[in-house]
Amino acid sequence: MKNQSKIIILFGRSGCGKGTQAKLLQQEFGFDYIGSGDILRERAKKSDFSGQKLKAILERGDRSPTFLTFQLWSKKIENFKDQKEFKGLVVDGSPRTAIEAQLMDQVFGWFEWQDVKILLLDISEQEAFNRLTKRRICKKCGQLIPWIGDYKNLEKCDKCSGDLIVRPDDSDSGVKARMEYFKKDVQPAIDFYEKEGKLIRINGQQAIEDVCRDIKKVIARP
């Protein structure tokens, strides 16, 4: 009998709304979530050699080595496989390179998950730049306020009424660096999936609810 759990991999430029859509999918379908950034930051809290070295790498804004990322990532995946009521998984932040995309295929094959959908939330570089340099974060609770739709009109956090500020790493130079990283490292992973005929493009420049609607249509496909 085939494993019916669904695996959703979300790709896209910074600012495309991957995190927002991941939360919506979790709420609606009860999917689990795995974000490489969260896993790496958690590992960097340990005081051993790898923890200290990883902490320094992350503080510099550099990319962690593939072997370490996948060591942590695979261990996390094993935990999900052991869950009795596992419904599915939303993946955000991986793969970051073509090599990681190939490794990820092997991981999902090993755990016998066959319903794997790779979604690209497609936005232009200019749209990504605008969203990142204009989005805000709540100084009090840390909620990220996207620069899209009605969120543009918020003067206070809609969750706790805290003050909204611009993140330091959302400066023009910081955003441009992320755009270059996407073209150099992430685009080859996207190209890999496209050549394999696995990539599904979603118009990420729509309203949040419309993007979610299109994602759910894809998830419903057999």
C-alpha cells in the first residue's frame, strides 16, 4: 500500500510568502513543518565545536555546509516518519542547491513518501525587492508583517498592537545580497526540478488567499 502522506516543498525568492503559506497549510491540513533555518539556529545554541562554529557562520550570514544541514535535516525527517498520525510535511528553506535537491529526492525515496509536490511561488526580482525592503516586524512579539494587500495599511501589530519596525537585514544592500544568493545557489535547484518535470509554478504575486487557493488545488491532485 502506498504512503498517503503529502510532502510540500516551497521554493521562491525571499519575500515570496513561503512562511505565510506554510502556516496556512499547517492550519488547514494539520501538516508538520520543517525549516532549515530553524533547525540550524537550534543546533547553533549548543556549546560544542559544531555548535560554536555554526553560530559564527550564521552570525556572518554565510551558508552552512551541505553535509551538516542534511545531517540535521535527515534526523528531523526520521522523527516525522515515526509519528503515528503523520499527515504530511511542509518544507521551507531546503533544498538550497542542486546537490541538496538530489539528496532530498533520495531522502523522500528512502522513507517511501511518494506524493511529493515541489512548488515555486513565483515573484519577480523587483517584487521581491519591494516586499523585503518595505515589510516590517513587530518590535514586541516578533510577528513579520508582509508588504502585501491590507497589511500595507497596518500602523500597529494586528496581533499584540506592538510598534512596527524594519528589520536590519532588510536594507537595500542586504536584500540585494539575498537576490544574488538566489540566482547563484537556489536557481540551479529549481532548474533541476524543472528538468525532472517536477516543478509546479504558482503565481506568488497574487493576494495571499489566492496563492493559498492555487496551492490547495495542487495538493488535491492525485
